[in-house]
Amino acid sequence: MFDTYWRFAARRHAVYQARVAGKAGPWTDDPILLRHRFTNCYRAADRVSQYLIRNISYAGSQELEEVVFRTLLFKMFNRVSTWNLLENAFGEIAWKNFSYAAYDDVLTAAFASGRKLYSAAYVIPPPRLGGDRKHSNHLRLLEMMMTTDIGGKIAEGGSLRTAFEVLRSYPAMGDFLAFQFAIDLNYSAVFDFDEMEFVVAGPGSKDGIRKCFGPAADGIEDQVIAYMAEHQQEHFTRLGLVFTGLHGRPLQLIDCQNLFCEVDKYARVAHPGIAGHSGRSRIKQLFSPVTEPVRAWFPPKWNLLP
């Protein structure tokens, strides 16, 4: 399982690089990768993260509170079509023009018509803030965050860990979501925290870690993820694998965390006899190629090589 982690990373990233280069598929001879859907090795390279970075983080006003507002609004639903719905209704999406009632009316009407508002990637528990619907309570949560100067608190804290702690202090924001939101905010130009500073393992990641290391890793998942990030080149070299990174950028803690989630799924087919925590035995999502080109645009502050 430990070696499978590195082999999976190399093969999956090779698929991504081939698609970005515009090469015709199939992009791998790995039968599991050919049949099933897996996210990219680099979280920032996935479709929704790419949309966030290009169309939200670096589009529109670059004032702190506006970047924070746009990012948090998008991540509450994590669905591009919901963002487009709000853009069509309001034009510029900005905290300075935000109206809870107006946004709630648009989303309520869309929900009543049968439209999906949320991504299935992960579930954000609805806070109990007086709304009749899940989306109404999430808008209330967003309003609460903004009126209590969440952006200023994060900026004043000056670290990814503090960003996580600030987010974690709000209703319905558990450890996993608070960390994911901190990473998304940190893509922008208004924050520049070190992604190698701090990590939180999500449930899927903990399953993958259990499969790679057994029960001895329970409770020290953050240290295991840090080991993987710090020793990645050693193990790619040991196994004779080619892994050039993201234009020279090595896997960060968030990427190694995500890879454990994906390796957990991969192992359900490759190593069905190795158990994690959840007991899941199959991969739900099948691979379905998209027709549009794979776009790649990353935060300019990363200074990635062309």
C-alpha cells in the first residue's frame, strides 16, 4: 500500500500532464485509472479549484473583504452553476452590495424549481440560524462571518493555522471544512501563508493512512502526511518513478492529504483485502472524459515555471 501511494501519484499526475498538453486519450494503461474517476494529485489543479482561482480569487475587486466574501460564498455551495446563477441575477457579486433577502430569494426559487445548489464533493452541515432551508442558513452563516470581520481576523493571525482556527470558531465549521476553506482563501492574493505549515486529515485521508500504515498511525495522521511531503522525492526515486511536480512545485501537505483519500479509493480495487476505517469496498464514480480542454492557471504568487 505504501508503494501504491507513490505509484498512484506518478500515474495520476502523468494523466493530468497529458491532458493539459492536449494529447489524445487514453492517457494511461492502468485499468483502474481508466475506469474510475480520481481527483488530481494537486488540489489546485482540479476543475472547481481552477474555477475558484481564475474566476473568483483573482477576478473582481482585490480588497480583502471582497475576496473573502466571494471565496466563502462560492465554497458554501462549491458548485459552479450556483455561482453562475447568482452572477446572472446580481451581476457583480460583492459584499458591499450583498442582501441576504435578495440572495435567499434567488436560491429559494432555484431550489423550488428542482435545481441542485450544492456540490456532492463534501457536505457542509447546515447551521441553525433561523432559516427555513439549508441554503438560507448558509447565507446567514456567511453574513455572520463577514459582519464579524473574518478576513481581518485571519489577516491579523498571519498563519494558515490561525486561519483554520478562525474558521473553526463559526457554527457548522468542523475541522475538515475549516482547513479546506483556509486553503481556498489562501489561493488568493490577500493571503500568503505557507501550505507546508499545517495540515488537517479528513475522513477519507485517515482511511488511506490506515491502509498504508495500519492502526499505529491512528492519531498521528498529520505527522504521517508531513513525512510523505518531506520525503516524496526519496520514494519516487526509490521506485524509479518520474514525478516532475506542478511546474517544479512539489506536493504540499494539502496535496499529500488529498492523495491519501484517492489512494484509499484506488485500493478498494487494487488491494481489496486491506481495510481502512470505513469498510467501503467499491469506487462509486466512474471516469467520464470531458470534451473541453483542461485549463491550468495557478496563483501568480507561486511563481511556477512555464
